[in-house]
Amino acid sequence: METAWYFRLFFVYLGWFVISGILRGLIKPKRMGWGRQQSKPWTIAFTVSLLAPLALTWFITYSMNVVFWIGLVIIIFGEVVFALGFIAMREQPEKKQALVDWGIYKVSRHSHVLAGNICTLGVVITGWNPDSIVYVGLWIYFVLLLIFLHFGVLDEERLNIEKLGQEYIDYMKRVPRYIFGKI
């Protein structure tokens, strides 16, 4: 039996981005910009990292089984982490410092990257189909994305040290990069 066109993982992936955009719009994280100006290679790589899964997920169908619901719960958890990051980045007049070290940023220096990784993992799990070569490609994409984003985080930390100096170095000693350890 042919799977209906709307049971494509593409729509789960797209839904995640729409929900994240709605959360950002509702919460209005004024302290969170759209990022600094990247070099052309980084911009191209980032764009490809967003578009590649759109292409891959179009060819992956899913079933509403237990694994689908597990993946959906993971995506929802990732969206909660996104929302907590957005809330911490709201304008807070009583906190004048440049460094945001409250809310979820007491737990993770890069909660936005962590949330994106959690949501991407949820999408990959939602489309569970180890018999599909395209699905295996989606896992490969996920692993490469983790590596790519980690290098982006290292670059961001270098820039934060240049911008905020010792304050950021002390913050790095107190709070883990993602969630575990003090790396």
C-alpha cells in the first residue's frame, strides 16, 4: 500500500521550523539577534545544513507508531529548550550586563544549539526506517551537522571571549558548553 503524500518526514521537519518561528515571535527575545555576519563559506555551509534535510526528508515516509511518538516527544522537548532560551534572552531591565547567564544559560552556554540538535534528533527518530538508504543518509547528515555546529560554537566562543573578555572565560568555567561537563 502506498503511503499518503502528507506522511512525509518533510512536513515534520518543516513543522518544527514553523513552531520555532512562532515561539520566537511570541516570546520576542530582544537580546538574541539573528547572528553575526558570517564569512561566505560559513553562510553557504549553514544554508546547505538547513536545506539538505528538506530534500532528504521529502523522500522519507513515516508511520504513526511508537517510534513516531517518541520522536515527537523529543521534538517537543527540544522546543521547550528553545523557548527557555528565548525567555532568557528577553529584555530584562534589571539585568544590565552583556552576558546572559540566567535561566537556561545557567545550565548550557549554547542552549539554542542544544535545542536544535535535540529537535533534529527527534525528526530523525520520527522517520525511523533503517531499511531506507535515504534514511541512513539522514543519520549521516545528523552526525555531520553535529560536527559542523560544534565548530560554529567554538568560533562563537572565540568571538565572545574577544568581546566580553574575562567575564566570558569565567562563565565558561561555571557553565557547560552543551549540558554535561565543564568543557
